[in-house]
Amino acid sequence: MNQNPSFTAETASLPMAVPASMASTWVPATLPSLVGRTRAGLIAALAEIGVPEKERRMRASQLWHWIYQQGARDWSAMTTIGKDLRMRLAAHFTLALPEVTSEQMSTDGTRKWLMRMAPTGPHDRGAEIECVYIPEVGRGTLCVSSQVGCTLTCTFCHTGTQRLVRNLTAAEIVGQLMVARLRLNDFPSQLGAHGTVPRNDDSRLVTNIVFMGMGEPLYNFESVRDAIEVMSDGDGLSLSRRRITVSTSGVVPQIAPLGQDVSAMLAISLHAVRNDLRDELVPLNRKYPIEMLMQACRTYPGVSNARRITFEYVMLKAVNDSDAEARDLVRLLKGIPAKINLIPFNPWPGTRYACSDWDRIEHFSDIVFRAGYASPVRTPRGRDILAACGQLKSETEKLSARARMILDDETRSNGAAMSDPSA
Ligand code: SAH
Ligand code: SF4
């Protein structure tokens, strides 16, 4: 629903084609979308279009129901909302979602979507992120991105080679879940697509969310917190917070707030048991070394044997996979209610690492298993489509300051020419 026909995603990527309307004040290509907003965001939208204050909460609940419970894609579907208000909403807002620019399906059923976000300014061609759906028996996990790229530079991670472009908004994070559920026909309003059998919550296709896509979620704390609030709301998308896991490379100061304000499950990307090695693999360790990280885990609000912290450990051949390291790992986690996830390293073009041999992983896992940690090896999923952990990377690169200057200059001169009626 492009409200401004002279401006499309394609023209946005070409400096010469930037339209006059963007000269001084940039005009977005489309109206803002309501999908992905928090309740407060919906109430604010209703206030913007003049809905009386005493009605706003009730109207927001109606919108909430249609958007998040029913997956409505059209204003006309919102039959509990009067026609007048629907028309006013349609004149000011859309129900747009991130655009899927490519979909790949692995031989194991894993799906990877490349999603393009709406442009945020004249020099933004619409940032792209990746989102992966992993079906398993009895559950389906959606791996969402929290940032476009990453500021951290973990040496074994593909995303780490892409510079940070920007943080995603809460709506853009929720948008990934909405896109996935709609693509999978996972809303009750899409029943027809599944046949006639009514489906309840238990038969949902997306049952779990992991913040393990692109980006460091704890560097985008507010958006991640708000997105989880929307995803876990019982009247809407209704995913239990116990089924939402936030994975961090170890942003220590944000760990306690995550437990307090969000009460999501925590996963720590540990990958090494000594500071010298972790400094190299996860450079953030130089700022927040292992001891500090472990202390934050010991005191994580809500941690218990029923709510354990997951420690992720990528298996890198001849780097971190010795028996001694397995024993040190067990020692390090002593006293912390923990699960250990051994992740076979997923290779990507240009990497200097290799995945540990299978018998090495088995030895390592045996030691961990004997210490009381069950089924610790994560089966790689979607490797054939580069959808596995750490393989995600989009082509979106931050424009250099110089490129942005040229683009802004073009915008200005185009604008000047176009505002001249004789031009
Ligand atoms: N930035 C967050 C979340 C995204 S990374 C974090 O680092 O935790 C999600 C998980 O994939 C992390 O545990 C990360 O260490 C792991 N990972 C990164 N690259 C990988 C690779 N090439 N193979 C296997 N796991 C990888
Ligand atoms: Fe960023 Fe996580 Fe990759 Fe490290 S492992 S570069 S924190 S996405």
C-alpha cells in the first residue's frame, strides 16, 4: 500500500532517483504500520487520529485482538470496529509487515526468510535481516534478529563480519513473528488453509522464540523488552515468557534488568573457559570477563532449577574442544542452575575455523554429561541454506559517511530542481 507513488524501495536505493518530496523533510514511502506496536503504541495512534480519550483503551484492545489474535490483514476484517473508525484508521495507518524478499527451505524443513524493513530515511534503502524457523517434533522455534548486523566482532560468527547498520524497533522484531505465523498459516483466521480441524494454542507452529539471529539483543534492550511484552501478551500472540530465550555474548550490566523487567529465559554465549581464549573469540570479554559474567548469572533474577540458564559453547576444532576444557567448563558452572548447549561450529565462506571432529564432540559431551548435564549437542539445522547459528548475514551495509553525504547532496539538489516549477 504505497501512498507515495513517486517513491519506492527501488528508487530509494538509487541516489539519482530520490524524489523532491524528500528534499528537506523526508516523507516516508508508506503510512506507518500498526502491526508490531505495543498497547501504549496503539493508544498513541488512536490519540493521533482524534479518538476520544475514554474510548482509546477499548479501541486499542479491539485492534490488539484483530492484529495479534486473528492475524487480520485487512481493515475490513475488523468487524467489531465501526466503519467510520476503520476508514479513519486506513487513511492514517497500514497493517504492513516487513517484506519477505527471499524464502529458502532447507532439506530438513528449516526455513530462512530475508526480510526488508521499511526505509527510515532518505539514505536508507530498507535494511534487511534474516529470520529462521526450525520445526521439531512437538515444537517450532523462531530465531529472530534484534539488530541489522552487530557491533561485536566474535571471530567465529558470520554476522560479526557485517557492520552494525541499526537497531531494530520493537515493531520490527514483533513483525518477524507475525510474518512467520502468517507464512506458516499459524493464525486461527487462516484455518481454511489447514483444513477444517479447529486448532488451539497447543497446535501452534511457532511455540518458541530465540533471540539468536543477527545482533546482540542486550545492546537493543528497550526494543527487545517491548517486543517480548507484545509477544507474550495473553490476549494476543500469547507466547509464554518461559518459551522466549534471549541470547547474549555477555553484556553484563543488562543481564539483571533482563531478569527483572523482562523475565525471559537467558542464554549465554560462553564458548571458552579461559579469559585469554574468550578475549579472542568474544572480544566483549575484555570488557566483561568470565568472572563478572558468572557472577551476573549466579544472581540472575528468577534463576532456579526450573528456570535454568543455557550456556552455549561452539565446538571449534583444536581451539576450545579438549577434555581439560570440558572439565573446566563443568567446574566453572558449578552452583549455577545451568543447561549446556554444545553447538557444532557452522562454517561460512572465509572463516578461519573448522568444526570439531564428531568423536571429539562426543568425548567433550560425555564429560559434560557425566557431570549431570543432559543431551547437550545441538543438531545443526538449515546448514545447507546458511540458516544455522552464526551463519546469518544480510547484504545491508551501513553507508559510509561519504556515501551518505553524496546521497544527501543529491537529495538536496534534486529537491531544488523539482521545487522550481519551470524545471
Ligand atoms: N549476539 C547474541 C545472539 C546471536 S548469536 C549472542 O552472541 O549470543 C546466536 C548464537 O550463535 C550464539 O551463541 C553465537 O555464539 C552462536 N554462533 C555464532 N556463530 C556461530 C557459528 N558459526 N557456528 C555456530 N554457532 C555460532
Ligand atoms: Fe554479534 Fe552474537 Fe555474532 Fe558475537 S556471536 S558477533 S555478539 S551476533
